[in-house]
Amino acid sequence: MPETPIEHPYARLIALTQRAAMLAPQVGATTMAKSSGQEFSIVDNASVAGAFAASMTHLAQNPGVVAAFYHSAALNAMNAMWSMALPGAYSAQDRRFKDDAWDTMLMPKLAKETHVALEKAMNHLLSTLPEGSLDHQRTKFYTRQMLSALSPSNSAALNPTALKKALTSGGASLLDGFENLLEDLERGEGRLDITNTDREAFEVGKDLATTPGQVVYQNDLMQLIQYEPLTEKQNKRPMLFVPAWINKYYILDMRPDNSLVRHLVEQGHTVFVISWVNPTKAHADKSFEDYMKDGPLAALDAIEQATGEREANILGFCIGGILVTATLAWLAAKGDDRIKSATTLASMIDFTDVGEIGVFIDDNRVRALEAHMAETGYLENHHLQDMFSMLRENDLVWSSHVKHYLMGEKPSAFDLLYWNADSTRLPRDMLLWYLTEIYLANKLRQQGGLSMAGVPLDVSKIKTPMFVLATKDDHIAPWKSVYPTTQIVGGPVEFVLGASGHIAGVINPPRKKVKYGFWKANIQPDTPASWLEAAEYTQASWWEIWTEWLGKHGGARKVKARVPGDRELEVIEDAPGSYVGAH
């Protein structure tokens, strides 16, 4: 069999340069539209400029602080220079600089120590800005973005790991990185669509979302999946999962060994999951109220048809948990007690402190968003991806830049990141109402602050037993803002704090070597700090204590295992269904 000819490096460089030239007009147009404000961006340049102006004014009124900054910067710079003569005298412990060559090669070492010295001095200066001001919060956030971008680890000329690979590969790694960059720009049609995982490694329904089940109900907003039993007997009371509609439902059903759906089915539960539609312009007028009526309320009615059971348990993840809480308040106002236990995962109902994500959202940005969606009818998924990536810029942006563009590596297969990239659009009316009424005005926690379907909501009237999971390193739903649920709702609450973040802390199955543990306390004081002081850490999966709690609150009586389609609802199609694959 003849060998495949090896392409000459110069011929490859010419071919890549031609691709770049063809792509340049798209990149230029996209960049110009973003920078000029002609195209909507989640980052508001005017707000950022105003924030820096306000912070500079504050610092100008405190010259002693500024003088201390210059003194600290100078001292740190001297320490950096001193480290050249005495290795180890001033060492920066940072994953960006884990290669030993950062301490043995002169220029990379000097660049690293100088950059870390600048970061240290700047962070001290920013710490003097008053807490609670959105302008000062933005200044801190965007200064961090700039410092992260300026790290010498992001430079092909200074990163010793990239330099060594370029030399040992004869420059092939640089061409590979150039090609990776072009592929990301081509996929984004001029916008950089950063790849963090191998997008060809998985197929939904084949590698992910493989727990056997069938779609038994659908409407304009969702398909309802009923899973096939894995035990001869099942708990009498069925379980409904309500995922977020910012991404697709299968975060709850990844691979067999980390599927929360499969775990619960194996415990003898009849599990139903909502698979939300990926909205188009036709869904522009779908409201948050529609998500309640056509989501959990419609699902509960369908579950009763499918099982003959009026009572059910419910679980909501992220914004799905916010919807579940609103639904519980709505049902409480109606005197409807069919939900017997509720679980929320990484979900806030008090938006007093939303964390860093708040730098992106204010009244001005909502008005800009409204103008943008007047034409599209929805918010494109890449805006949310950009926002969430900036919350963890070194992990989700710059580490990929180094690996894929400087080192020329192809992204590895990682199921959670594959799901993260498979995001969805958000319909206009739902998003604007959610941001205005819940996110900015914080009306969900107010008695009668919101009305849905003509019913005022009061979450303090919720008497349903609740299991509330927060995660300690969550950048999207900060755990200290999830904790107030324990003080606001009117029923018993089991609060658990998982380690890690918004996704990894939730998808943390029981294994021989559990990656992340959890904190739990027997008391629920007024403040999260007091709770954490009283809490004990256990190196185990929260899934285990949750299923134990669910057994106490979820109705333990057993019935013959239920098969999808064996009662009033007919099977429409096999899981994962057609909504999950729609783009």
C-alpha cells in the first residue's frame, strides 16, 4: 500500500496563509462590528469605561493608596530581579508556569516574575476599592481579564514549553496551532469559537444520554422522556427532572458511570426528564410563565397519565431550579400539594449578591439586549458561552490558547466540556422578564413580588421538603447566595455544600475514589459563614445522602416497574428524542 505523501512545511504554510487571507474579511468585519457597538456584545464598552473612570476618581482622592501601589510594584520588581541571581528567592506558584523551564531560562523567568509582581501589586491596589459598588467590581473584573491576557505564558516567544515543542517538531507545532486557530475562526464565521474539547469524540444518544428511555409527551417547548426500569419494583411516587434550558438536558444523563438519571433509575425510581427545545425566532414570545405551564406543570399532568400517580417528586438544576421554586410557590398559592419533595441544584432564589456575573448585567445592558433581540427573537448561544468563559478565563480561554494555538495540540475528549459547548439560544420574552424581574429586581424572594398566570408568588408559603445543593467554587450561582433559600422558604430544608464548581460539583457520582466531597451541618444559622463554621466535611458523593433523603421524603412504597407507553401515553420516539439534537 503506497504511503501518504508528507506535505512540505512551506507548502502547508502557504495553504494556511491562503485560508487566513480568505477569512480575514470576515474576521475584520466581526471585530469592527463588536468594537464599534454595531453588533451586540455581552461586554458593554461604555459601562467598562465608566467603571474605570469612577475607580480612577476614587484612587485620585486617595493618593496614599496610589503611592503604596508604586512602592509595592517597585519592591516586587526588585524581588523579581533578585530572583535572577538567587533562584527560589521569589517563586510564583501558578499552573500557568508549572514547567521547570520558567525558572531555568532567563527571559521566561524574568517575564514570569515581573508579571506576577505586577499582578500582586495591582490586586493589592484593587483591594482598596470600596466593596459593593458595581463600578469598582467591574474595574476589578476587567483588570483581571487584562492581566490574564498579558501573561507571558500566552506568548509564543516567551512560553518555554511552546518554544521547546516548536524546536523539537521543526516548527510543525506552530503550523498545527495556526491551523487550529483558523478552524476555530472558520467555525465561528469570523468569530473565535474556542474549542475546549474534541467535538467529534461524542455523539448524543450513542456515547452520551444513553440511559434507555422513550419520549412519551411533547409540546412546543419540551419533550418529556420516561426512562425504562432497571429494577423489578419501583417507588410508587415518580420523579421529574427539570434541567436548565441554557444548555441541553443530558448533563443529567452523561455516560453510564456519571449519569444522575441512571443512578436514580437503578435506585428504583420512575424517572422523567424534560428535554427543552432549542428556541428559534418562532419562540420569541415564549415567557417564563410559558416555561412553567408548558414545562413542569404540563409534565406533572403527563406523568399522572403515564403512571396513574398524582403525587410526584421534582428536581431542578440551575435556572431549572429557579423555575421549580417559582412553580412550588405557584402551586402553594393554588392549594395544590402534588409535589411531595423538591431538590434544587446550584440554584438561587435570592439575587442580592450574584457574584462576578453581575458585571455583565444592568439596566443599560438589558435595554441593549432588548434592541438586539427585537430583530433576532432570541439571544445567540455564543454570548452566554463568552460570558461564562470570562468568569474562569485562565481555565477556559487562555489554557486553550496555549495548548491549541501555541502548542498545536488538538483538544482532548471531555464529556462535560462537550456538553458545555452544546449550548442553546434563549427566547426574547423569557430572557428579558427573567433578567428584569428576577435577576435585577430580585422579586422572586419578595412576598407577592411576582405573579405568574395571574397568581402572586410567595416562596415563604412553600412547605414542601427541599434538598438544596450548592457548590463551593460556583462562579454562576455563588453558594453564599444559594444558602438564603434555607431562611426564605417555609418548609424543611436540607442544605448541602458540594466541593468544586457549578458542573463538576453536581456531576460527582459515587466511585471508589470520589473526586469531590461535601459539607453538611445539623443547624441552619442566619449566615452562610456561620453555617460553614458548623459544617463537617465528608469525602463522599452528595448523590448518596441525597438518595437517602429522597427515600425518606419521596414515598418508599413499591409498585411493579413501569414501562414507557404501558398506560395512557403512547411512545413518540426513543430517547434522547429529537429536541436535543436540534440546532
